[in-house]
Amino acid sequence: MFKKHDFRGMEFKFQPIPTDFFNSDTHAPFENCIECDIDLIETQSEYLVEKSVRRLMGTDAVEVLFEYAICMGCAQHIREKMSTESRERIDQHIMNRARPQVHDLIDDQLKTCFLSGNDIDQVSEYVVHAHCKGDQLVHSVYPYAIDHAQLEEIAELLSAKSRDEMDGFIERHFMGPPEFAELFSKGKYVLI
Ligand SMILES: [Zn+2]
């Protein structure tokens, strides 16, 4: 999403990556790209951190369903594997709905869905995306949160071939243990 929807004119600043965007296993910033394994910190690469989160209903607690960091080159490469039609449909959909906003505090930015505007604390499942460079977070329209229901709508815009590519990405990295299978019913996730 970064390259294509570069909301020009929006200013951005850097800050140390907040713990919310750390690797949950190491309690430190992600070190490697999930696809090409490049050392993100040492190379000062630009990358995206994505976390898919489920709210434990009736509580304030959340659990991370899956998370990863992906370098911009690999994210772009995955986008390019989608058919042109799928990409155009998705880009148009996002441009129509996006509500880019920049708050002083990133927590305020994550309170509503980037696409629906709904309160994130009212949805049961959502994703957060952050844009980082080395050990710094780029504060622009990133980071933002997206209601998972919005992501499912986007997944429906994919052609069958593009959906296979996206399911392939998930299967390659997250489908190992059987307990993950229910989390990733096919065709419900798309990297945007
Ligand atoms: Zn990579």
C-alpha cells in the first residue's frame, strides 16, 4: 500500500518503535523480513510490520493471531504477483474509503478503522500496520488499524489467481501448526 498510496503532502517523523509493534516473541523490534530474511535493522531497511489482533470479547485484552515484518521490496513483489485487475480494484476501493489522518499520538491514530472510521475497540478482529526504517517507526498516516471485516471485503475483490497468491503467502508462513488453520480460512486475508 505504501508505494501506491503515498498520500503526498502529509508530513512524517521518526520515533523509536513502540513496544506494540515489537516482535511478541522477542519483545524487541523485528529483525528479519519474513520473505527474504534480510536483516532489517543492520541494513536500515524500510519495512512494514503487520499484526492481526483478536479482542477477547467482554474484556480489554487482545491476542495477536499472527504478526510479521516484510521489507518494502518483498511487499511490492507480492503486490506485483496479483493480477493488474485485482490490484486496480483494490487500489480504487482503498482510495475511495481511506480516511488518512495524522495525530500527534499514534495511539489516537489507532482508535478508528482506517477504512470504515468505526471505533476499533468495538470490533473483534483487526489488523495494525506500521511503517518502519531500521529501529525507527515512521509516523505518517502510518500506523493505522483496519477492521478485519474491511479486509475481508477487500479480499473479495481479488481474482481467483490473486487469491491463490495471497493464500500461498499465508500458507508458506503461518499454516504449519494445525491450530492455525481455523484462523486463516482461505480468501479472508490480503496484504494491502
Ligand atoms: Zn524482504
